[in-house]
Amino acid sequence: MNSSRTPITETHQSPFALARQLQTAIWVFDISNERILHANAAACEIWGAEDELSLKLRDLSSDMSTTVRKRLKQFQSDFEAGRFTFRENWTIYPNDRPETLDIRYSGYPLPDGNMAMLCEVVERLGKSNENARSTNALLHTDVSIALFNGQGEPLYLNPAARSIFDTSKMKLEELFANKNDFSECESQWARNKDSHILAEVNTIIGKRWFDLSIKHSIDAVTGEQALLLTGVDITELKKMEREIKLKQQKFEATFSSSQDAIIIIDSIGKILEANHQSEEMFGFDRTEVIGQDIANLIIPDRYKKLHYHTLQHMNATATSEPSNFRTEIEAKRIDGQEFMSELSISRSNALEENSSDDIYVAYVRDITAAKLAERALRTAKEAAEQANKAKSTFLANMSHEIRTPMNGVLGILDVLQRSNLTEQQLEYTKIIEKSGNTLLKILSDILDLSKIESGQKCIHAEPCNLRDIIQNTVDLFDASAVEKGLELKLNFHTALPSSFKTDGNRVQQILSNLVGNAIKFTPKGQINLDVEGVQKGNITNLTIAVTDTGIGIEEDKLEVVFNAFTQAQDSTTREYGGTGLGLAISRELAEAMGGTLTASSQPGKGTKFKLRLPLEVASSESSAQILTHRETTIGKDDESLITKPKSPVEKPCSLHNGRLNFLVVEDDEINRTVITSYLKHPKIDLSIAKNGLEAVEVCRLQTFDLIFMDVSMPVMGGVEATQIIRKENTENGRTQTPIICVTAHAMKHDQQKFLEAGMDDYLSKPLRKADLMEIVMKWLRKSKKIKKAA
């Protein structure tokens, strides 16, 4: 197609009646709706219409090629901006017959805002199928085609060129992004040579790479010299080429600089290539090993069969997807020396298309040093575990050693408080008792933290009545709150179930820490415990919030308070005391139960701690059973329990036979004094043994109603003595006397160990008279030595 354009000097506003009288075919075309608005008789004949009305009603979308319709849309902007008249060759298909026309056309706006086009047929070029085919190919090709005159101005652009090039900057030179490329082509044209170049071209979507061919041509309209440009967008190909080149460079860089030995082999194990590191690792010359069997070079004889089997398996299961094989195995150097290696083999595509001969890339890494480090790490880990075990043993021993004298201090103090003391003396004893209990709490915290840090299981989830546990915690601190003039209030959401499967002791420990701290750091006001939750199926996401109106915590210290041996302010250590372990242990316990413990605060206004726990709802029956059990063991089954139950109310009782015979086995004189003073009663006869051997001997001579047995004693310990007494009683047909373990070994696993050794019950030191008397009553009732008073 040929085209030229000249400026329009006047608008087409005259009536179309004049055009109907012309012999030249003229019509007005609505670009947006693809319909003819007006046509004279000659136009109707060209379009194959009976008259103007039938032509106006016709949908022309099937009578024009897709390219022509697109170009009409493209020209609309030219019409609006420049008011140009165009001349081109068109091929239309009236009644499915191709018709090629030399058309002059121009555009103008319609009243409704759409653009119309006034078309005039200059010449009917005929109905040649060959011409139609060539025109159609030109219009539909993806190749950009443009014709330029000698000054580099465009004479014609096919649709592909118009869709990619900026027509406002269409001079040939301006197409080139690199002026050197244009200069190179220009020098060739000057010598009457055609040019072919790969160059970056300016387009409406930015710079793109094109394969450009520019040939000398003739303008068919003017007969003047012209340049015919054909261009193919190769930007994606250039990107692929760059990516391939980059991958190749990366591979070559990796291949040459890798610290791993890289050996490429074929499907039967012949070496195709090897990098420099493989020469260093195995000691061979890569130029000499090309074509050799890799198995004979680097694989020990005992592994060759495995190597061939693996290679055969990878060949047999070959697919289009890459496969990988990795193992740790001994490899050998050229001198026969073996070393530990990490071998990784991956299959790559075949060298030739449709070839079944795949290639394999073997990566070999010397891991001798890593294995030595691993062995050293394992040794260090074992040493650390031994050290941790030694620490736990030390702490357990320290617990025992501290509790033993503390039993004497608090025990004698209890006896002293029951004597006739003045008010001032009684006040002094209360101070001593408070200090002793504080020391025990510090000891408990340290032991708890040690167990958590050593990874010991410290959570024992079982059904419990959580509502009662929380209420008991509040009751235990109620007196302390009243003493400071504080209001302590519990709000337990009524819709929540009471029974959950959790570790009630640990929940109580956490809440005791939080409530205790709240009371400690709240000079006036109130403390609220709010318990609520969201239930999803059988799981309740429980939230327990402890809110106070105390001194508060600075924002930058909110996380610090959860660190061990740390408090929010140094001054609080002096003013309020404490080890800074409570919150650290509480958070560890919360996380061990699958929950969280967080804090928020406003200095001077108060602090809120939130304990969130995901808890499984427990049945009421199982909760009731476990609650009964806890009421009999709380305070004795775990070293870490902070709060102790209130002393049981002793019901009146009477002896069946009038007197009781107890044996106290204790090597420490002070502890003997404490326990004997607690058991001192007109109807109780007490015998004393200073070690396990004496206990065994005295049990051979007489029978006792109860035996109180220490564990750690000279000559013979309590466990061994218990086992001998049990054995001899069985052999002699005597009734087994209840043996109560009284020890400073207060860890939970200690208690279980002593019970499994044959002891019947357990009391930890420091010993409380209430606990001791509860045990006495329990076992005397079992043996029916006493009965409840009527």
C-alpha cells in the first residue's frame, strides 16, 4: 500500500447532497460504530449495496480486515490532533469479494463526539487475488515494515510498525537509541549497500532490541529513491541470550572457583570434565583423567559395586526431571589415602536431543574437618550434659544440706513459739520465721529454674478444678492484702467451665507469683484477678489477668523483668527485696504449658500481667477425683510449690489400746529434737535410732506403730534400712510397719524414688507440725489404732 498526507485547509461541513451527484465513489464512515453514515451511488456499487439505506444499515465488521479496523482506530488520534488527509491502498471484502482501492480520506468530529471519516476512491486497482493476498499479508504480519524517503521521513508504515513506533518521532535517525548504530548504517547506504544490524530501537514502550534490515528501494508513488526498513523484535531473545550467558558464566565461575571438587561424567561413569579443586583434592591431573572411569580413581574398592548399582538405577529411572543422589562416604586420593566426603550427584539433560545418554555432575566435598568438629561438638555436648547433671546434683545436695539445718531452725522456732514468751519475744520469733520461709522460697525458685534450664519435664497435666485453685490462691493472699489495706477481688466468668486438664500446681505457682508481686508493689488501691476465655471445641483459650494499681514498670523494662535475677529498678531490690526469679520462672512455666505470660504497665498507675493458656476441658468426674487427690498431697509433692495448705482441722480421736510406739530414725541431733518435740505426747512412746543400722537392729527387738525414717545418714542410709526391715518382716511373718520418709531431698523425683523403694509416705524438711500430725492421723486410722470420737 502507498500513502501520502497533506494538511486539510477546510473542514467538511457542506451537505452530502452535492457528493451524491459525483461519479467518484464517496462515503462517510463512523469509526466508532463501524457503519457508513452517507454514501453516493458509486460507493454503493463498490460496496455491493442496492442503495444508500441498505448500506447504512449494514454491519461492516465482516467486510473489512481486522488490520484495517485497527488502523482506523489508530488514525483517530491523528485526525483529532492534526486534521490530516491520508491516501492509502485498501482492500475491502464486499460480499466476500476482495476489492483493492486507492483511497483518499480525512476525519472530522460528529455531533455525538465520535470521529467520522470522509472517504473518496481515487482509483479502483482491481480485484486481483494475488494483490489481495500480498496486501493482506502486509497488513497482518508481525514484522514491522516502513518506507522512508531520502531525508529519512516516513512514507508508509504497516500496522505492526505503527503499533510499536512513536509516529510523532518517526524520522529514521530517531528510531536508533544508539547514534553510532545509525552512523554505521548510514555509511553503508552512502556506498549503496544494504545494512543489517542488531540494535536498540526507541519505541512507545521504551527501548527494545530489533533485528533491522534496511534496503535501498523505490517509492512506487513518486518513483524516487527510498529506504525500506523491516524489523523483528528480538528483545525476549536477547534476554534469553543474556540469561543463558549469565548462567554459563556463573557455572564457569562456580566450576573453576568452587571449593568442592566437581566432576562431570557420562551415563557409564566416564569422566568428561573436572575442575581445578578436584585436582587439589584427589591429586590427579585433569587432562590425564578425561575419559577414565571415575570409580577407578576416587571410589574405594568396597564401594564400587554400590556405585555402579546407583548409576544403573539413575539411568533406569531417567525422566525429564533432574534427579539427585547424596550421601556421606569415604573417598580415596590418587595415592590411595582415604578421607570422609560428602558426595552429591545430579543428573543433567542429555548432550544431544533425543539421546538417552544423560550426563551427571558429581560434587565432592572433603568433610574430614567437619566430622572432627562434629565429634568435638558431641564430646562438648556430653561434657555439658555431665556438667548440667553435676549442677543438678549439686543443687539437690545443696537443697538437702540447707533444708536440714532449716528444719532445725524452723522446727525449734515452732516449739519456742508454743512456749510462754513475752510479746516482744514472740514478735522476734515471727521475724525469724518469716526470714526462714523467705530463704526456703529462694531455694525453691533456684531449684525450679535449674530444672527448667536443664530441660527436665516440670509440667504434669491432669484434670483439676481450676476455679477452686484460683480461688484458693486468692484466699491465701487475702490476709496479706487486708494487712496493707488493699482490695483483692476475683472475677471468674460464669460461662467458663471449672474443670480443665492442666498442671494445677504450676498454675497456682504462677498466680501466686503474680498476686504476691502485685501486693508487694501496690501501696494502695486494689488488685483484680479477671478470668475469661474463648472456647473452640474442647479447647478453651483461657486468659487470667492480674491488674494492680501499684508503682508500675517503665516501658523499656517490661521485658527485662522476665529475665532471671533481674528487677525493673535497682532501687526496688533494696526497697522491696526478692531474687528476681519469680517472673522468669512463671514465664518459663507458662510457655512449657503452651501459653504465654506478658505485661503492660503505666508507671505510677499500675501493671497488668496476662497469663494465656490453651486448656483442654476436663470431665467433671475426673476433675472431682483428681481434686480429692490434690487435697491430700498439695504442698508435699513438689519442691516448687510456694503456697502451703492451711492446717487441717484435727477431729477428736481416741486410741484403741491406749498407747502408741513410734521410732524416729535421724542422725542430726537438732532434727531429732524437732521431730520428737512435735511427737511428744503422754500416750506416745518414742524410740530413737541415729542411723539405718541402729533402726534395723531395734526393729528386730520390738514392733512399732510408725517409723519416721531419714534418708541420708552415716553407716546405713534410710532406703537400705527400709528394704532390710521390709525383707525381715516378710521372712518372720510380722506385719509391715508404715515407714514415713522424712528428708531434705525435696525434688519430686526424689519423692517418687523413695516411695518406690518401699517407704509408705513422704514428708519434706523443713518439717511443719501440721503436716506431721496429718500423716500420723492418716496412718493410724489405716491401721485402726485410733478412731473418730462419736
